[in-house]
Amino acid sequence: MTSRTIRARDRPVFGVDVQSGDVRGDDPSYALVILDPVDDDDPDAPDAEGPLARVTRDVVSLRKLRRLIDDREPLYVATDNAYELAPDKNALVGFLRSLPDGTRLVQVTGAERPEPLSRVASRHGIPYGKKPMEEAEAAARLAAANVGHEVTAFTDETTVKVSRGRSTGKGGWSQDRYTRRIHGNVRKRTRQVQSKLEEANLEFDREVTEKYGGYANAVFTVEARPEDIPVSNSRAGDVRVEVERERRDGIEYEPLVKRRDRVIVGIDPGTTTAAAVVGLDGTVHALYSSRTADTAEVTEWVIEQGRPILVAADVEPMPETVEKFRRSFDAAGWRPTTDLPVDEKLHRTREASYGNDHERDALAAALYAYDAHEDQFERITEKTPPRLDREEVIAGVVAGGASVEAVIEDLREDPDGGEEAGGKHPKDPTEPERTEEEETIRRLRDRVDRLESHAESLEADLAERDDRIEELEADLEEAKREERIEARSRRIVSRLERETDRLERERDEARETVAELEGKVETLKELWRLDHSNFDDVAEGRGLVSVKPVEQFTLDALDAADEAYGLVAGDVVYLRDASGAGRRTAERLAGTDPRAVIRDGNLSEVADRVLFDGGIPVVPADDVPVREVDELAVAEEAALEAAIDDWESRAERRRRDERAERLDRIISEHRAGTRLETEE
């Protein structure tokens, strides 16, 4: 076990894994492991397989599992995949709604992109085996150690509705008295509910519908979960009380505890600031980007993810903004020897999911920083004693610049972190033995004293900086005044200089354009001089079409081809290597509106989608052979036309299939929404 040990609880923890069958089929069975808390001080407690939990194992049906959950009301129901308990999202929402108040479904392998259970168990020192019962136990022990994400379809807001439990009907004078009594009872029960919410210090909003004699209904929107609300579902006589959590738009995953591990942070500054957090094992923890966030917001987000020991950039030299982040975290810095190329960043981040290029660049910086220090981390781990926190040792070596031996010695002597020292100060043997609570209080008081002393020092530094800022602001105002005076005299001269520079640039660009066009004219003249007798197709009257080759499907190669002989609408473009293109590259080619694209190799899914949406035929080189003479490339007109006709046929079928798929999806979503409204 790691430092995240299983803590004694008043409620059990369930671990679940599919034993046989499938939740989408009939009668799946589950391996169930129940961890019950054990009081170590109780001499009558039965033997447990761990120091803090009694383990019960069983194989149960889904129905029995639900019944056990209702009876035992466990703290967590843990699994490596939430969809092992429900076939789809709607069924999963129903399963979550059926859980008792205070019971949470936990996916211990992560959020939307879960890791293998074996890797998570190994990282946290949990025994793991491939059998369903062993996986269920590993999931239970991980959840008991607060590892994993809660699967939730509801917000932390709860609606409490007080309404009539009977129909008022219609009638005469006696019926009016009956209606007035019901509405009066609803109002009375509403006041009782409001009183309980106020006594529990809960925040809430109330909306009531007043009717003859009292209330027809009252709705409380409470900022709390149902288990924290002193009101439950009930129906007594004239009044009904319903408690229901507010539904989210979809399924969300919330970590059981905030991550405070040692981490590596990549920063990509600019108009859009992006950050990426990577663990010391190379695992991607989180990504962030914003066009409006300032440095303080980004810093706060990073602090929520962990404690940085490395801050990395993807360019050389390190930008000043990234350097400020590094200093604020008192971390070591990493930067490449030269700016990281885009293709290398794409390759390094190929297995990660990111939202934009800025997040990709930040993640690439963090991952390359991890690669550069991976061997060092392994060497430090090998030298670290088992009872010391290896992350603290790594932080001391990498961020603190000390040797492994020095850091280990400091941690052994540190009363807050030294395991071998027992975490205690040396004591006078004449002093009475302190209890564990007293020792904890003493350590906390020492820490408070150190922090208060540090805070006073920081306040003194802050006062000095404030004085210095006032001096600099006065100097700045004087400098601005002098600058304004001088600027008036320079304004006309500067304007004329800018106009002159603009005209000179336009003249130089015009000369370059003329030279480029002259070169192209000479090239075309040379092409006309080619000996057409070398091409049998011309003699046979079948005809040829000019093809413009591009070495690779990249932005640089497209720019080079455009500069060499121009890419214009109606061209036939030959991609010698069609692989590896992204959206921007495909959009760049589609923007030239070519007649057709002959590819050698396979397109990426993104590039294929962009060219297909643009209506640009993409044909394989095997169907349209391309012959090249120096810089001239030609292909058979008939073969090209046939390939384009074949592409048009396949494109039409593809469009029909996509339309049918979209229609099926819309119908399915409509049916699901209708079914959900019917159930509600």
C-alpha cells in the first residue's frame, strides 16, 4: 500500500467486476468484494485479510447486487468501467438514480479515457490479478483509498417538492372546505420543510403556488445532496413530499480527491494560454486552455492539479511568461535545444486527446521534459528507501538541485516527512510520553509558527516593493511627459518614413513578382519545346493532362509547390506521400480548388473528411499512372476521367450512407427523449 491507505469507515465499500455474461445480454453475473471496516481495538473482531477491512467475496446476479446495495448502503460501489453495470447512458443514469443517498459509483481507472486497472493498482501498491474476483477486490481497495472518479449524472442541487397528495375534485360548499383543508396542510408541511432546511444551515430558493386556503405546491431548490438534507420522500394524507437531485446534461466524472502529486507542467503562452500536467510516470493528468485567463487563474488551476517540479516550454529560449510560472512554483525549467517541430509534437502527443493546437504544444513540452528526465527519475527511485516518498526525493533533486543522498538525509531528519525518524522531534527522556494526538498538535503548531514567520517576512518584502513601485511610477509619469513632448516633434517625420518604407516594400515585392513570373514563363517555354514524340499516347490521339507534383502532404511542401509553379483552381495535384496531413494542411490544399488529387499512400481520416466535404475527387496513383520528365508530370486524360467518375459514384454512396446514419441517429435520439419523458 502507498500513503493512501484504507481508512476506517462506518460504511462498507463494494468492488464489482463482470464474472460471466454481458450487461447487454441476459442474466450477467458479477464478482462482488465487500470491504467492511474493522475496529483494530476490538478484541472480538473477526480475522481480517487487511489491517483495516474485513473482506467478503461472492458471485451475485445484477438483481441481487442492487438488493445488497439497497440493504447495505455502501459508501462506494467501485468498478473499472461504469458501463459494466449498465448497457448505455440512459440505463446508467437510471442506475445512478437508484443508488441510496450517500452511495457513490466510482470508476477507479480514471474519467472518460480510463487507464488499465493493472496500471492504476500498481501505481498505488494495490494487489492485482486478472481473475474477476481479484479485479473486483483491487477496485474496492482503490476506491477505499480515495483513488478514482465518481460517476455522476446529477448536480449538487436537490429539488424538494411539497404538493397535494390527493385530488381536490370539484363540488359545492363541502368540497370547498375539503380543498381549503388540503391546501392548508400543504402550506403547513411547506413551513415544516423550510424550518428543517434553515436549521440545517442549507442555502435554498423557494417558489410557491398559492391557492384557495393555502398552497397548491412549493418547490425548494437546495444547494446540497439528498443525503445532506433532513427531508426525505414521504406521502401522508393530503401532502406528498418528493426529493430529487437536479439532472446534468450528461455523464460526468469527478475525482474523489484533488490531485496533489508532484507533476511536470508544460506551458504554451500567447493570446490563448494553454497548460498541460503530466505525472512523474508520464501519465497525462489534465489539459487547460483559455483566451481570457490571466496568470493568476492559470497558476490556481495548476495548483489544483499538483505540485510542479518541472515547468517546460516547447521553444528556445524559454518565453518570459513561462519563466515567471517556473519562478512562482520554485520549480526547475526545461526547454529544447531548438524549437520543437510540429510533426514531432504531433507524433509525441498522438495517444493523447487535446482540444486545440495550444494544448497540444503545452502537452508536447511536458512530455518531452518527462522524456529528458525519465532515466534520472528511475535512478532516483532505485536509490530511494522503501519508506520514503520517492516523489519528494525526486522533487528535492530536480527542483532543489541537491544530491539524492542529501535529500534522503534531509527527509529522514525532517519531522514532517521522515519515516525512519518516526516523524517526531528528539524528546527529553524526562518528559512524559505524548499521545499521537498531542504529537500531531505539536507538529502542526511548529508548522504554524514557521508559516507565520514566513508570512511576516513576506509582508515586509511586500511593503518594500510597494515603496519601490511608487518611486518607479513617479519616474514613469515623468518619462511619459517627456516622451509626449518629443513624440509631437517626431510624428510627421515618422509618418513620412513609414510611407517611404511602404512604397519601397511594394517596389521590391513588384520586382520579385516580375522576376518570378519571368522564370515561370521561361519554364513554360521549355515545356513547349519537349519532344512530344516520346509520348505514344499523343500520337494515338488519347491526350494527356498536366499534373503538378507535391513531395509530401504538408504545409511546407504545398508552399514550395505553389512557389515553384503555382497552385490554382482546376489543377491536377499529385501527392507523392499523402500520409500525415492534418486539418490545416487539407484545408490549405482544398482552398486552391484543384480538379482532382492523385494520391500515393493513404490519407488521414481528418484530411479525407476535409477534401470530401470540399467535393474534391481523390484518386489512387494506381488508377491514374503519372509519368514525370524532369519537373514535368503528365497523366492520361481518359484514365483520370474514369477515376474521377468512379470517385463520384463512391462519393454519392458515401453521402447517402451518411445521410441515412444521421437520420437513424436523430430518430434514435428522439425515441430516447420521448421514452425518458414518458418515464418521468
